[in-house]
Amino acid sequence: MSLASKVHGYWISCQQELFPWMEETLGSLEGRHKKLLSILEMVSIEEFLPSPEPGTSGRPLKNRVVLARAFLAKMVFNMDTTTALVERLR
């Protein structure tokens, strides 16, 4: 199967399953929201980053997956600063 056909199948899946489910859960989605959802779904960033280990000693680790998702959102929503990202998330 070619890369183009895999991407096409993935996009069809997003349009038929992911977007309707998210709109039912959260309400109407803008184009950038759909773009972010598509990127997060395709990248599956949680497969590449370690999760915090429960019960380890020392300072608790921040959840790297959540931070990586936030920085992907910063890129998609074209935010200039991390401060703007933090304010938007609050």
C-alpha cells in the first residue's frame, strides 16, 4: 500500500469517525481545531515519549506527552510565545 493511500485512508477515518465524535462531545470545531486533532492522531506522540513512572523517588516528572501536545497546539494556532500558550490554556 502506498503512502498516499495510507494518508487518504487515515483522512477518511478522521472525517467519518474522529471529527463527528469530537463535535458530539465538545460542540462545533473550527478548521484549526480539526487540523490539531488530525496532527495529534497521526503523530501518536505518546508512543515516542516516556510517561512519568508512579512511585519513583525525587521530584515528580511532568507528563511529557501533555507538554508535547501543548507545543503542537502552539504551532497550529500560530502563537508567538509560550506565555501566550499558557494564557490560552488557562
